[in-house]
Amino acid sequence: AGSGRDPVLATNIKQSATLLTQEGLALVRSLYEWCGTEALRDGPLQRCFRDMHAGSQHVLVGDRNPHEFADLRLADPDPS
């Protein structure tokens, strides 16, 4: 009996999570820079900046995910 885990779905989920995390980091970084020294004080933006950077270190959104996604697409260019 298999594990029931679909490797294509798992790779797509990891790729989506990685992309969303990268875009979220870019947005938070832009806001942080735009706010200047006000962003250094304890508050929602500082907490979001810290939490986004901490979350970006999670294995689910690691640097390897885009490579796994590319390997999957190159192996089977027709995902349907």
C-alpha cells in the first residue's frame, strides 16, 4: 500500500508556499524600508518583519524547492 501522498501535488504546494513567502518578504522589506526608523520600534510592522524572516527559514520554503519544481516539470512537461 502506498503512502497516499501525491509527489506532484506536494511539489506544487511547496513551490506555491515558497513563492508566496518570497513575495511576502519583498513586500514587508519594502514597507520596512519605507517607514524608516519608525519600523525599528516594537509594533506590528517590526513583528511582521521578524516573523516573515523567521518563517522564510522553514524547510517547506527552502531554496531547494524551485529546483524540485523544475525537475518535476522537465521530467513531465504535460502536468495534466
